[in-house]
Amino acid sequence: MKLIGRRSVASALRWVLGFVNVFVTGTVVATGVTLLASLVVPDLPLQFGLPSGSSAKILFANPHATFLAAFLATLSTWWILNRLRRMFLAVNQGDAFERANVGRLQGVGVGLIGVQVSAFILAWTVPEGIIDDLDYSIDLGAWLGILIVFMLAEVFRQGAAMRDDHQMTV
């Protein structure tokens, strides 16, 4: 199987990301509606299927912040998926070092920051005991990965400049 062009690995990955994007888009809408409902109706029941005699009547200590974190996480995931799909389209067309991919990579980095911020918000809003292993500590690997994405964006910027210089050379 070839790496770029029609019926390539890049094309298949773009289609898979498009399929996943449909479900992520639905999740973004659902979490956005839930966040809006929690802001409009402050007494929104937050039992989510817990038995009526359960001692954990309220699932979240601060539902607004929790729903905000969920919305931020799903929106960031949607943002990342769309940037990756557009990058795969450019790679599929044989133009990986186009200037637009620099901004797309920077957008992926911003989306990854959004995911990390949402994890931090969840760690501070969900009380202990609700989710056993929800203990936020700074994930050095994730933050280094975000740095690498921004560094790759600069590599793509230089690659695009070199490609432009090469095209202008006679």
C-alpha cells in the first residue's frame, strides 16, 4: 500500500478520523447542551442513574466546572481531529510542507493544551472517592509532547520556506 495519493495510508487515516469526528461532534454538542442546561437550570438533578437511596446523591462537587471541563475536553478533541484531517489531506495531495500546515500543527498544540487544562479542572472539581484514580499530577510527558508539536510547527515553517525557495529557483 502506498503512503500518499488515492487509496493510500494517509487517505485511509483521513477517512478514519472523519468517521471518529462524527461521534466526537455529537459529543461536543451533548456536552455543550449539558453545560448550558446546568447554567440555566441550577437545580439540575445530577444523579445520572444512581439509585434513589444512594449516599452519593450529588455526583459532582461543582457541576458547572465539571461540565465546562467535559465541554473543553470534547471541543479540544474535535479541534485536534479536524486539524489532523486537513493535514492528512495536504499530505495525501503531496504537499506536506504547505504554509497552512504550520497553523494546523499549532492548532493541534493548542488543542492538546485544552485537554490538559480540562484534566486539571476535573481533578479539582470531582471530589475524592467518586472516581478512585483521579489524581491530577503534572504529566511531564504530555507537556513535552505539546512542546514537540510546537517545535514541529516551526520545522514545517522552515520546510515551507525551503519549498518556496526551491520553487522560485530556475
